[in-house]
Amino acid sequence: AFFGTSATAQELRVGIAAEPVAIDPHFFRTGPNMSLRENISDALVYNNQTTGTIEPRLASSWEVDGTEWRFDLNPDAVFADGKAVSAADVIFSLCRVRNVPDSPGTFMSFIETIEAIRPEGERSLVISTKGPDPVLLESLSTIGIVQAPSDEPLEYDEADCGNSDWLSTQAFNNGSIEAGIGPYRVTSYRRGIDTVLERNDNYYGEAPHYQRVVLQAIPENGARIAALLSGGVDVIDAVPVNAIDQIYDNENLQLVSAPASRLIFFAFDQEGEPSPKITGTDGKNPLKDVRVRKALNLAVNRAQLVSTTMDGIAEEASSIVMANIFGANPDLPRIPFDPAQARELLAEAGYEDGFTMTISAPSDRYRNDTEVAQSVTQMLAAVGIDVSLETYPQSVYFDRANRFEYSMYLGGAGADTGEGLSQLLNLVHTRDPERGLGGANRGRYSSEKVDGLLQEALVTLDPEARRALLQEAQAVVYEDHGYMPLYHEVAVWAARADVHFEPNAGQYNILYTARPAE
Amino acid sequence: MLVYAFRRMGQALLVLFALTVLVFVGVWMIGNPADALISPDASMAEREAAIRALGLDKPLWQQYLDFVGGLMQGDFGNSFIYREPVTQILASRLGASLELAFAAFVLAVGISVPLGLYAGLYPDTRLSQAIMGFSLIGVSIPQFWQGMVLIILFGIWLAVLPVGGRGDTATVFGITSSLFTLDGLMHLLLPAVNMALLKMSLLIRVTRAAVMEVKGLDYVRFARAKGVRPYRIVTKHILGNIMLPLLTVLGIEIGNLVAYAVITETVFSWPGLGRLLISSIQVLDRPVIIAYLCFTALLFIVLNLIVDILYTVVDPRVRDAIHSGGAK
Amino acid sequence: MTGFLREFAESRIAAFCLVLTLLFAGCAVLAPVISPMNPYNLSAFSLDDARLPPGSIRMERGGTFTATLSAQEGVAEQEAGEAVIRLVEEAPGRMSLTVDAGGAELEAVRIQGLPRDASVEGARRHPIRSEWTVTNPSQPIVIETGSMTPAVLNFTVEADLPATATGTAFALGTDSYGRDMLSAIIYGIRISFIVGAIGALGSMIVGSSLGLAAAWFGGKVDAVIMRMADFQLSIPSLMVGLLTLTILGKGVDKILIAIILIQWTVFARTARSVALAELRSDYVDAARGLRLSPVRINLRHILPNCLPPLLVILTINIASAITLEASLSFLGVGLPLTQPSLGMLIASGYEYMFSNLYWIAIFPGVVLMLMVVSINVVGDRLRDMFNPQLKR
Amino acid sequence: MTEAPNSLLAARDVSKVFPLERGLWSAMSRKMTGRPMRRVRAVDAVSFDVAEGETVGVVGESGCGKSTLAKMLAGLSHANGGDLRLRGVPLAEVMADPKQALKVQMIFQDPQSSLNARMKVVDIIGEAPVVHGLIPRSEKEAYVRDLLSKVGLGPEALNRYPHQFSGGQRQRIGIARALAVKPELLICDESVAALDVSVQAQIINLLMDLRRDLGLTMLFISHDLSVIRHICDRVVVMYLGRVVEIAPTDQLFSSPCHPYTRMLLEGMPRISTERRTFLEVKGEIPSPLDPPPGCHFNPRCQFKTDECLASRPPLDHIAPSRSAACIRWREIG
Amino acid sequence: MKDMQNVPLLEVDGLNTSFNTRAGVVRSVRNVSFEVGRGEVLGIVGESGSGKSVTGLSILRLIDPPGKIVSGAIRFDGEDLIPLSERQMRKVRGARIAMVFQNPMMTLNPVQKIGDQIAEALTEHERLSAQEVRARCIAALEAVGIPSPEERLNAYPHEFSGGMRQRIVIATALVTRPDLIIADEPTTALDVTIQAQIIHQMRQLIDQTGAGLIWISHDLATLSELADRIVVMYAGTVVETGTTAEIIGNPRHPYTRRLLASVPSANEPGQPLRQIPGIMPSLLDIGDGCPFASRCDRRIEGCERPIPAERLSPSRSVWCINMPEEREDA
Ligand SMILES: Nc1ncnc2c1ncn2[C@@H]1O[C@H](COP(=O)(O)OP(=O)(O)OP(=O)(O)O)[C@@H](O)[C@H]1O
Ligand SMILES: Nc1ncnc2c1ncn2[C@@H]1O[C@H](COP(=O)(O)OP(=O)(O)OP(=O)(O)O)[C@@H](O)[C@H]1O
Ligand SMILES: [Mg+2]
Ligand SMILES: [Mg+2]
């Protein structure tokens, strides 16, 4: 019910666009689940994407020596039954990630590099990785630690760790098992309606302000705004672009935002010959020609796209990794908007009359995705390409993308772990299903040089050296015009003016820092 | 007639069978549930793991056989995303859907049939014209628009009604519903009105058209010649004779109210079945879709049966027609 | 014919709505001729014109001067093309900014990159970003610098020369792509009218035929048709549409097929129910006695008597056909997004409900409303006229 | 009974039964209580012949199955039993051929429900002849106008709808419709009942002209005995679904053989300036739902014997082209 | 109330009823006047379409738009019905004046049991127990000769033959024991024995309660034996009124005369019946002259002008300016 009760000092009501599908922190790797997990199930460490730092959580301290990571657990952290968190719980949790019953999308990729885990007494453990893993902490920050059913630590291996009782997801969902230790605990979870959180009074860290938080599922944009305007909720997430102005003008409300790491881009099919959605080129794929890719990049007026189509709720992008994120390359200049040169380049490449191309975009995946795609379509049309747009709901869209049915398609890729390497590996590394690389690289951009740089970064622990490698890789992609980066998203929340709500670059709803505004 | 009922049941089974096949093939044609479920950024290995976990790596016919096997034991399978029995998921939404449908139905029928009667009886009065004009609102303004206007009007400007969600529930006679609490009713009002408006225009118009047909007939005049009260003329002689089209429309609309309140449920964040269906279609959650459609198919078949039986109750002539098999 | 029209026009409102309906039909036929702009030609409109309110005139952008200021000692001066941008510290924490564009009037000055606690007098701050916009700056712009000290001055100033009008007017404003709303609506009417009218009419033809057949033949035929209807009814319309179009591909004709597949059931069941009662009338026997063919008896004798409720459903289904097309196109299986129907315009305009751009949100809806209302009123009037009981 | 040599229509033991109870509930309750299904024997083993060119009258109490019989003869409803032949060919076969079938036409008793409320008179009458190619479409209006004038309606009727006419006017539209397709056998179900005598005279003259000129055969159902007497060659008298007497008209009127026929003739009103006392029906009027055993007429019959209660009296051939279903016909006739 | 005895039960005075059609005004009833006394049977005859039913409906004010009672007075028991409100009129209909409609097929509601339809006429006017209502319904059905009435109460109209429906309608009219019955061709579908039964019942009612009866019919024979007085209508107007003996025995208006000549029994069997050449004029915008003039062989100068009534005796008027001589045999 979202009306009548206003934000008391005791209760915070949040209208969320997408509800978590489970309370189980290991069940399903999607934004809403991970967002909830941040509040109810602490990981070993916290990845503060806003500041770009890793903060202690269940692990009060850690040290690294090559492939050996040693974590000391916070002795104050206790589960609901009063038992302190132990190494056995951590091992169990990491093992469980591989063995969550029926998970539709696991967190497995975050623990792939872990070779072994060794408890050192009750409150310490050592994780050894297969090779140097510079992003282990970021990876571990995504995995909530739940209480192991038995005190005896498991033997960590890549299979089932010799265990069979993995705690069912239902048990988490119906509240018979706690999701772990967090500032809040879930007291009621009604799918399609709401999730109610109560303050965890045994929490070892700073106590959150609100006694109760109600997360209300309001997927429809208008309904979510209406709920805020009518006072039914105190905070909403995923504020749609078109409503920003009105909320801004409303004295009782405020907007908070954080740049998010997700890059929205167009990818070019650089392998198909002919390319599936291009005609009028005698079977050639013009997108394999760097001049054409450059021409397309120059044809797009990113400043206008951001200021008009996105109404300023985005950050123009020229390369893959967002400025705040580890590995960003600030030296790469803006990609200029130069339609004249674009036409010249097209002519030079032999397409003075352009060519016919259908570009593809999802209709319900990213904020404003169709509008953005259509704006770009318009811009490409303006440089003489006979371009049209097709859009699909995501259930159809990505299936086709995975079958390489597009020539130029709209995509988005974030830095899940809060640093650039994973994003780059996913997006610009040559597609290599075996090793799980280039998974999002459905245009099949491929550069040996980039691959080499990224491989090296993968085993470079020294941050500065690694940063340089990532930056250089991006410079290569930039020169190659391997992608058409458009912008990085900005996450926006709206809240009542009397509520202090902190934005989060990971687009998570961080509830425990919320409090009444001064 | 008993045979008739059995035959209808047999036909229903056929319909259900066709439906499940259609959904399997349809979902398979539309896209891959795995892609709709997992994050597009996920790695290939994870994707394949997920596909295996969902059983989508098997050939389609095998998946279907597995499904039918489960069905034999009364198991509709687990939802792809929630990994919980779909029957349980559906059941959790049914209450909200039914009460919304009920409220909308009561509103729609309670208001529109009298209005339609009036407009049909006195077509030339101002009020009738106003009713007819009003009835156009329902059809001509898209429902989501209407919903938002209601929200803005009553939720934001006047701020007298809640704008979404289901209110408190109470249990009376073993039925848990928000119909029994004030808060629940307040929450129910706007969505019910939103849903009722569209049905109302339909009902007003069907009623009016039928009344205009019937009111000039001799038996209505004869009833007047008997000195029968206008009220009784309307209820017995006119209503009785316009029941056929009305019942048909109602039969379908009740089904639609329960099963496809998607727009209203979305705009008003009502936790009903319609929204579940749409989100399931979006992510191609096949088990939910199938169970859902089987449910609605049964709903419609039963409603249709009831309507057919009611036909024979309200119009004895139809009874003859059905039994003597058409025109012959 | 004239007598018919005169009779029709006895209801003023109906006459007015007939004119409107014809007007909409005219839009459907003549869209390319009457619309000021071709909204399907993507290169014909530009984001420069996006979101202009109704009555705006297309503007040719003036030039923009951009300068990034970084100077010390409280004074900065930067040349940007023909303009000179100066910054002077007036008092601690207060600076004044002048843009000298060689005497030209400026339309707007945007200042980006100021710290969060800075502010600019008389300017509007962007809701999210640190960007301040001063419209029509005549005097020096005063900046409260907040935590920024003159020593580390580092922000960007953009100054726009006034735009010049080039003549094309947007009577109903433009949408977020810079597309003329009026043209988009006219073209949208074209699609929606065709889809709505033909789709619903087609459904009525198919549905009533099946319904009549079910009533006439009874038995097996009845069972098969009615179970088909059950089958169809139990699949949500959106899903039927999705499946049909996924199998058949895109296109107006395919959408029409989908609509007919979806809508025939209501017609069929209504026609059947009324026909069942009519079949008992002597006039049907009389027609059979005259050895008229069953087709003829059904179409010429029974159907007209079933028509009143069918017509009601028809007019209502027109609206839902239009909405259905919009949803299907929105899901990407209908018509291309770049060729929006009225329904699509409404669906996308709906996103602007809570924005200040009322013309995007409301106009298409108002037009649809007018269209549906007028079609309905015309339909009602026709029905009344063809009701012999009301005949004089 | 042997078929007459020039027999056009021959009915042998034709029956029609209407079930009275339908529906799930009554079916179930019948199953449980073992009660037999209730039905109306609307037409019960009726046999007679109509010769080519002959006009046969059918009289009988209301509800005795005349309309039901007429509909069966017109091929509009199926008999439950017995045999119907048109010129020796089973009726079902005749009806399969539209050209042949058209030759049998019926004028319905109820002029209102037999006229389609949504069609104009010109279409009601003119449709079939045009469809069957009897006249070209262009001549439809003239043809209909001509027919209308024959039944005494003016041309302004052409474009009106049925509800705008008086009862008699509607009846005449129905007559015109049947005549429009040039039938050879015309079944008139109370076709002149609603007409005033002057119009009735006009219609009867018209029918008699048609009979004379085209050899039209007619089955003429009526309550008006004076009309029957005027135009019929033979008369079939029915009572409660059965034929009780068949006789040439003059013989019937002069010497009725069945008590019911006698009662009818006695009750026949005559134009007079005297007031008459109208008598109540003597005895109980039997119900078609629950007909009395034996002769159906027995509860009202003054000649009743015990035998009349026991078995159905056969339709005896008592004279050339005369039959009666009464065991005491000799005493009565 | 003694002086009321002199007031006729029903007095129709200068009634005009028209239908406003697209083609023009159909003047179905023009200047019709007649009286019905207590215990009296008034017969109305006339060409089909001459306005008999419309007259009957006008008395009960049941003319629906586009029809309208244009002028005239309908005094029932001395009280004019025209100015009454619908509510007051409702008390008259059914209870005091009952009507039997012409078309029995359409007069009964197809979806209501006939028992309810008969009972309705009672329960709307009187407070009665369910048993009483049932008993009276059964009695009424018996009176009109419907066999096994108890069971038939639960049947629907389409399960009856035309004549049976007609009897049901008559039963409905009789069940309230009204003061005046307007019977519009009530026995056309009935055999003479049943007709006699029905007339017998009506007569009984009349004799017992002093009710009046208007009997609209084409059946001159029955009328001649039943009616006290007869009104002859033609094309919307009354052309002749008089006692039955006067009209039947000695018709004076050319139309009446020719009408009587058309009766089959007045003709040689098998020979063409005597008919009136021509057709009734259209009632559309019909003038006030003699409507029969166009078909009349005695037409003279002046027939096209309004025809005054010729009062031949206190009970008898003829609207003709050139009426034939009295018959010798009368
Ligand atoms: N609704 C109407 N619209 C136009 N004309 C009408 C309407 N109802 C009746 N009439 C006309 O009024 C005239 C009188 O009709 P009415 O029913 O009174 O005739 P009638 O004397 O009862 O004839 P019948 O003996 O055939 O029943 C007819 O000519 C008829 O055409
Ligand atoms: N559809 C039906 N269902 C049940 N009974 C019926 C049906 N049609 C007719 N009957 C019954 O069959 C019997 C004969 O009816 P029918 O209409 O043939 O009589 P009829 O001789 O034409 O009488 P009338 O002279 O009154 O028109 C009646 O008892 C009637 O109740
Ligand atoms: Mg009959
Ligand atoms: Mg009449």
C-alpha cells in the first residue's frame, strides 16, 4: 500500500522499478537481486563504486601475496542465532555459488580464478588463486556470505566440495533461513507487491537510521512517479528521463544521481560477409572498413544525443570504461561530430551513395533505448546512409544477437565489479567462448594487440601498470573505431526533499545510508 | 444434456492440449528464454550452464514430453526465473486478480446496465445523450491514459485515494481479500474504475442497442396494456429479452477481467495475474505462460459453458435451437 | 443519397462527427499530400528541432562559442572564435563573467563544470549535471564560486548566438526527435485508421460468418467453431499478435491478420447467440421455403437482425485494434518505430505524462479520441437509422 | 387407402412429436424418478392425398397440428415418421432440388414473425424471384408492384417496413411473397383470417383465378368454414393431431359423419340479425399433452361408447373419396 | 353516483391519431366518435388498415412515437383519459380497460412463462396471495379452453399453437375482470367451438359485471350474432354506425353494402366473390372528403368535401351524401 503513511523517522518506502526475484543472495545475478543483497547480506568486502575504493565488511582486513589472499574476519559480525561468522561460512558460501540449486544465472564467473580456500583458525582464511587476480576483491564483493549448516569447514574444490546440503532458495525466500549478515534483514517478501526490511539490531557495523524499509515493486514508470508525487513512497529509483524536469521543479522533491559504469554503444558486425542487415554493397560488408566505421562514428552528434535525447541524463563517451572507474583513459579526446568528414570518408571507402542498412536495438532493456537508437538512425541518415531501425523486446533481441543476426546493434555493458578489466574482456577481447572471453562482443571486433594487452593486465597486480595496459587497449580500440561508444548512463533517484538518499554508481539501492535530511 | 456436458469436457481437453503445444512452439519461435533471463553481459559458460539448468538444451519434443510427463502427475513445472512451482505462483496472484475483477464487474454491470436501459428507453433526453457521450470515454481514451488521469486527479491533485498497490486484507469466511477492509477498498477503487470504464462503454452500448430493439415490440406494449409498472416492464420484459447479447458479452468480459487486466494492473501496480503474465512473456518464462494459459482456457471454457446454459435459462427458444441442432 | 444524408444530418452531432470521420479518412488517403513534412524521411528532421512547443518555427542554429577557462590571479580571458570571454573576480567568492560576441546578442550562455556548491545568479541549473544556463544574458553574469578558488579555475563556457527562423512552422510542436507532430499525427492516422477500421471490420466479417455458421449448422460445426473461440480467447491478444507476426513477419497486412485472429471471437459468439434465437423465427422458415441459399438467408435475413450488438462491438473493437497495433509495434514485431501509427505516438507520448512537454503527451491521444468518438457517433447514428422500429 | 391416379401430394401416417422437456436438470430428474419423457404428439399418423389442381381445406380446432402439418408438407420441418411424397417422389428428394422445391410454397399463419423486420417490402417479395432467375433484377420493382396491387396494396408499400402495416396488410405481403415464385402447390395457413371480407374476397378471387389459369393446387387451412365451403373441393377435418374426417366439401357440409365435424357445422356463425347465445364447450377440452385414450374426441362426444375409450378408431373409407374416423359414423351421418 | 348511470361507459369523441412518417403524416384515425354503454357489445368492422387497431390502442393511449393522438376526447366513465398522467393511466390499463391485441404471436413475451404473464395483470393491480393468483390464472385459462392449465402455466409461448396463444392473451384480459374489454380480432385463429366458448365467457362477464366490450373483427357473421351495435370504418373514419340489426339488415353506406356482399356465404360457392374494385386510398395526407369516393359507384359532386353525418335514427348515423335506398326486404 503506498499511500497515507508518510516517511516517519521509522519507516522508509522505496518504489523500485524491478523487484528481486529471490532473497537468496546467490540465486540469480541480476541488478535487483544484487541491489537487495547489498543491504541484507554482506560480502567479505564492499566495493564503493562512488569513491572507487574497496572497504572492509565481513573481512576486517586482508593482505595479498602473489596468488595468496589472507582475510581476517570481523569478530563482531554475528548471524541471527548469535554465532560469529567463521571461515567455514565463507567457504560454504563460495562453494554454494557453484551449487545453488536451479539457478538461472549464477555468480560463478566471479569465483572462477579461485583455486583453493584454506581456513586459518576460526576467524581467518586464505584464498589462493590460479594465477594473479587483480580483481579478486571486486569479485568477492558481489558474494554475500550465508551461514553454513555445519561448523565443519568444507574442502573447497571446483565441484561440490563434498557437500550435498546447499540450502534451498525457497528457504531463503520464505524467511526460514537468513540471507546472511547485513544492516537489514528481510521480514516479508511478497512477490509482485513488496519486500519489507527491518533493521538488524545485531549488526556489527554502523546502525542504519530507518527501522523499517519497504521496497515496493512499481515497474511502470508513470506509476512510480505518481507514487512519489502522491506521497505513497519516499524514494524511487530509475527515474525516467522525461520526468526529470518536473521533479526538479517540485520543491518537495529532490533528485540524486550518480554516473554509472554502463556504456551504451553500437557495435559493428566486423565478421559477416555479407553482413546480415546490409544490402546494396554487392555482398561486401562495409563495416569491416575502418573508414566506414570512423565515418559512422563521426556522424553521431553525441553532445546532442546526451543533451536532447537523454535530456542530459548521461555522460558522453568516447571509449569503453567510464571516467570514474579504474582503467578509464582520460586522454582519449571526444569523438568529434563531423558529418562532412563522414561523407568524405564514406566516399573514400567507395560508398558515396551510402548503403542500405537496418540497425537493431532492444525496446525494453536500457533506459530510453529505442529513442536513442532512433536518434542515431536519424543521424546516420543525415550522412547519406539509407538506414532503418528495428527493435525487439529483449527476450527476442539477445537471442538474435547471439546468433549474429545484426549488422549494427545497440548494446550496453557495465563494469559489474567496478573496474574496467572485466568490462573490456567482455566487450573488446576477441570472442573466445571456451575461455569465456568476449562474451558481449557480438560484433566480433578482434585485435591481436588488444587481446595481448588485456591478457597481460589479467595477471598484472600492480595497479598502475595494469591501469596503463587497460588505457592502451582502449586507445587501440579508439583508433580502430571498433565500437561506436555513445554514452555512459547516469543513475537517477528521486526522493522527498526531507530524505537524504545516497546514490550509488552500481545503480544499487543503498538503504542503510539513508536518513532524514537536515 | 449430460452427454453434452461430457462432450464439452472432452473438447476442453483438446483445447488445452493444442494450447500447450502452441506455447511450446510459440516460445521456441519467439526467442530463447535463456537470453531473456540472464544478463546479456554474462559469459558464454554461464549462459550454457543456465540453458542446461532450464532443460532448454534438450530437443523441443523432449522438453514437451517431459512437461506432459509432469502434467500427468499434476505438476506444471517450475518457473524459469523463480524456480518455484508455477501453480504456487499463480495461486499467490489469483486472489488479487479475482477481487479486482469482481469489483470492476460489479461497478461495470451495476452502473452500465441501468444507464444503458435508461438510454435505450428514453433515447432523446439530454441525460441519455450525456450517457452515450460518457460511454465513449471508455473506448476512446486508451486505458493506460485513463488510468494515469485517474491517478493524477484523485491521487495527486485531490489526494484522496491511494494510487497503487493492494491495500490491507482481512479474512472473512476463509476468504482473504482486501474487499473486507476500508483501506483495501480505497486501494481497489481507482483500478476497478479504470477497468470498469472500458467495459461500461461496451455494456451501456450493448444494452441500449438491445433495448431499442425490444422496446417497440408488441409484447412490451401488451405489458403496458396490462398496466404493468414501468419498473417491471423494464426488468421482466425488456431485460429478459436483451439477455442474450448481454450474456455473451458478459461471459467474455468476465474472463477478460480476471485474466487480462494487464494494463490496469501495471498502471496501478496491482499484484494480479495479468502483470505476471506480461512479465512472464517478456522473459519467456514458459512454464508460467503455459500454466497461466491453461488456467485461462479453463476459465473461458467454463464461462462459456455457463453462458450456454444460461442462454437456455433466459431464452427458452435457444434451448430448442441448441438441442435440435441448429436450423434443421 | 441526398435523402439519406439529410436524414443522417437530422442529428447535428452526428453530422459533425461524419465530417470528422471523413476528415480522418481523408488523412488516411491523402497523408502525403496534406502533411507539411514527411515524417518517415529520417533525414528531413533533426534533433536540433526536438521538443519545440506548438507554434514554433524551425530555427537555424546560430554559432556557438566554447571556451575552457583556466587562469590565475582572479582574471581570465579567452578568445573563442570571434568572441571574447572575460572573467573578473569582483569580491572573494564572487566573479563576473562577460561574453563579448562583437556586439551580437547572445541567446544563451551555458557554464559547465562548476563545483556542486557554486551557483550562478539568474540561471537555471540542470537537474542532474553541473550545468548552468543563462538565457538572454545582457549584463555580466555573476557566479558565486563556492568552494572553487580563482586559483584553480577550470570550467567551460558555451555561448550561443541567437537562432534564426527559417520558416517551417510546427503547428503542434515537435517530438523528441525533432519530428513535426502534425505530420506524424497525420501519417499516424493513416496507419491507425486503416488498421482500426479494416481490422475491426475484417474481424466482424470473419467472426460473424463463423458465428452464423455455428448457429446454422449446430452440432459438430458449432462445437468446432466455439472451441476454436475458447482456444483463441484463452490466449492473450498480445501473445496471439506476437506469435502471428513472428511467424508471418512484419507489415500492415500481417497486423490485420493478427487483429482478425484476435477479434473474431467476440463477433462469432455474439452473432451465434443472437442467431440462435432468430433461427426460430418464421421469417427464416419463410426464406428457407423460398429456397434461398443458406448463405443468402444468413447474410441477408439473419445477419441484419444480429447487427445491433455486432455494431456496438465493432466500434469498440476499432479502438482496441488501434491500441493493439501500437503495442505490437512497440514490441518490435509490428511496424517500424520510425513509421509510427497514432497508437504508437500515444504509447510513446505516454512517457511524457510527467514531463512539461504536454504536446507530445496529449495531442495524439486527443486526436485518437476524436477519431474514435466520431466513428462511434457515426456508427450509432447509422444503427439507429437502420433500425426499422425507429423508422418512420 | 390407395393413391389417387393424379395425386400431387400424398401423406401416409405422417407424425410429428415435440419433446416437452429438455435441459440437464429435467433429464437428470427424469433419470432418477423414472418418469417417462413428456411429449406432444402434434401430428399423429395423418394420411391424405391432394390431387393435382385440387383445393383441399384443412379445418380443426386450434392447436390440433395444422400448422405443424403444413410446415412438414412445405419441407420446412422433418416428420418423425411416415411418408410424404410429391408426385410419387419422396419429399426429401424433391426438396433437395431447389427448382422443384420452389414449386411448394407456404403462407405463414403469423404475418409478423414471418416477415423480416429489417427488410423492405420490395425485398421481402422480390428477392426470391430475382435470385431464382424468374425475373431480371431490373424488373423487380415493377413485378412487386404488380403483385402488391393484386393483393390490394398500393405502390407506397414498396419501401416500407413490415411494422408499418396493419395486421391484414402484413398478411397480404406474406401472400404476395409466396405467389411471387409461381408455386404449383400453395399451402395457406390461415392466410385470409386477418383480412376483412372485401379484401378477403379479392384474395380468394385471386387464388381461384390462379387455380383456374395455372392449375394451382392448394392446401387451405382455415377456421372460417364459409371460406372453406366457398373454395375447397375437399376438406380434411383434424382433431388433436389426427384426421377425423375427409370428405368432398358439399358432402361434408350436408352430411357430416364425425361428431366433431358436426359440432363445427352447428357452431358455424351465420349472418343474421338475430342475437345468438354462444354455448360453452361441453365436456372437457382434451389436452395434447395428455390426450385421452381411444378416440381423442371422446370427452366432448355425445355419442361416446365404451369402445371409444378403448382404441383409436381407424380412418374408415366410407364412401368414394370419403373417410371418417368414428365407429358410429353411420348413426351420425 | 346514480346520475353516472346516464353517462356511457366509454365515449370516444372526435378522435384523431396520426403517424408522423418520413413520407408524410399518416392519418390513421380521423374524427372517430362512438360510445359504448354498460353491458353493451360494440362491434367494429372495416377494411384492413382502416384504423381499427389504432383506435383501440388510442383508447388505452398506447400509441408510440412517431404516432400521436392529435385531438379528441376519450371519456371513460365520464372521465377524460387524454389528460391523465402515465401513472394514473396505468391504473386504468389492465384493471379497468383490458385489451386483447390483434397479433397473438408477438403479444406474449417469448422468454417469460405464460403463467407469469397472466398473473402479472393481476398482481400489478391487486394484492393477492400466491395461491389466489394461481387459482385465478388457472380459472382464466380454463375459461378460454386451454386444457391442463396447471401444467401449461409453466410453458413458454413458443410451445403453443397460434390459437392457443390467442386464448392465453384473452385469458390475460379476462383475469382482472375489467369494466371494458377491447378485443382486437380475438378469435380469428380459433375454431368455432372454441370461439363460442370464449364469447360465452365474455358474455358472462358482461352480464355479471355490466362491463362493456369492443369487438373488432372481420367476421361479420359472428359479429351479427354477438354485437349490439356496429361501427363501420373505412380508411380511418367511421362511415356508418347503428344497431346490429340496422347495419346487417339494412346497410346504407355504399361501402357497408358492398362489404356485406363480399361475404362468401352471400355468394355462390365456387364462383368469384363479389369484390370492391380498386384499393383503399393511402392514409398519407388524406383529405377530409369521403375516402370511399374513389371506389364508389354512387360518387357525385361534393363527395370530395367533408361529409356530414346523416342521423337516420337515434342509434344510427351514415356519412354519405348519396346513400342508396333502404332495402325492401329489411
Ligand atoms: N407505426 C406506423 N407508422 C406508419 N403507419 C402506421 C403505423 N402503424 C399503423 N399505421 C397505419 O395506420 C393504418 C391503420 O392501421 P391499423 O393497424 O389500425 O389497421 P386495422 O384497421 O387494425 O387493420 P387490420 O384489420 O388489418 O388489423 C394502416 O394503414 C397502417 O398502415
Ligand atoms: N416448438 C414446439 N414445441 C413444443 N410444442 C409445440 C411446438 N410447436 C407446436 N407445438 C405444439 O404442437 C401442437 C400443434 O401446434 P400447431 O401450431 O401445429 O397447431 P395449429 O393446428 O396450427 O393451431 P392454430 O390453429 O391455433 O394455429 C400444439 O399443442 C402446440 O402446443
Ligand atoms: Mg397454426
Ligand atoms: Mg388491426
